Amino acid sequence: MAQDGLASFEPAFVDELAVLMEFAFDYVQRDGAGPDEAANWLRDATGGSVYFRLSTRALEQPKRTLTDSQKRHMVDGAYWLREPGPNAEVVIAVQGALAPEAIAAVGLIAEDRRDVGLLMVTSADRLNAGWTAASRAREQGHVQARSHVERLLEPLPRHCGLVTVIDGHPATLGWLGSVLGHRVRSLGVEHFGQTGSLQDLYRHHGVDAAAMVAAAQAIAPGRPMRHLRALG
């Protein structure tokens, strides 16, 4: 088994987990003999170990049939659960168990902001690894090199704001704003040790649906979002 790489994943839904587990069983057995896939700029041919961060929280599961493209995007680190429109003003990027709060927030934001998108991040480190590898390739003369995260964010207007959210340190996804220069507001957990219900803790750390709506209001200015006062 190759030990040169580490792929870490945090799926939110069972069908994501199934796709990622299938990839993981193959990944840990690779010996580096196959060709790397330049399309995503990840050293997948090398193989390595795999880490999963899972939650015991019960989440409502979407009923869907995944395409090969969606599966590939999950393995590469992120996919659109709600694809943004051409005039997107704000996108929420969420990783892991906070998916229900993000879905609820997007529904509320979409009443007052145009073409809102929801990006499901399955692996922040694979997204980042592909981006840094493609950036390095361009510096070495491969001007056409594009990573998975760049292709995901390229359709977004430059004025579109990104709200990132994770039940971990906000810096985990905060770098997404640097990919193409979008404004970003990163939500996450910076202090540990509190106890309480999930709802109380999410509210305390500012990662609940109300916090996402407030962040969207701040990063995508416009008329006040009608649900913001009620959520607060």
C-alpha cells in the first residue's frame, strides 16, 4: 500500500459516503504505477491513506441518482447541491454536518438575493491540494492548468460573495476567497469546551442558519433580508 498521500473526507450524506468509500478502497491500494490525472491536479496515482470525519447526527437524506460527473466532483472535493445562476450574489459553501442549516439558510436568502448557490465541500484538503498544484503548474509554464475548485467558482460573478461554514476552524474553508478573488465571510468554531444542545451550540458559535443569513447580508449588501430579524 502506498503511503505518500493522505486524503481526508467529511461527507454529509450517505450517498456521498458510498461514493467516497468506493474511491478510498481503491486509493489505499495504489502503488503509484498508474498515470496521474492532470484534470484535477491531484497525485491520485500515488495513493495513500484516507481519513473520514463522520457525524452521529441524523440528517435527512436527499433522494437522487448521482451522475458520474457528480461522483467525480465529490471525490475531487466539492460539488454543487444547488448550482448558482448567472447573476449569483452569494454562495454558501458548507462542509459536513451543518448541511441542514446551510440548506435552510439558502432557502431564506434566495427570497432576497439572486441566483444563490450551495456548494457541498466533501474534502477541503483535496480542493486545496488541487488548487495549489495547478497554481504551481501555471508558475512553471503550464498556463492552461485549472483545478477543480477553479472550475467550480469560475462561473460566479466577481461581485458574488462566499459564505463558508464548518463545525471546525473557519480557516479550513476561508482560503476559498483567494481562488478567484471573491469576498468571503468564514464561519466556524474558534473556542471549544462549551456544552449544550446542538441548536444552542450552533447559535453560540455563530454557525446556525441565522448566522449564515446575517453573513450573507453583510457580504452581499442590498435590501434587508426579510427573515433576518425573525431568525435573530
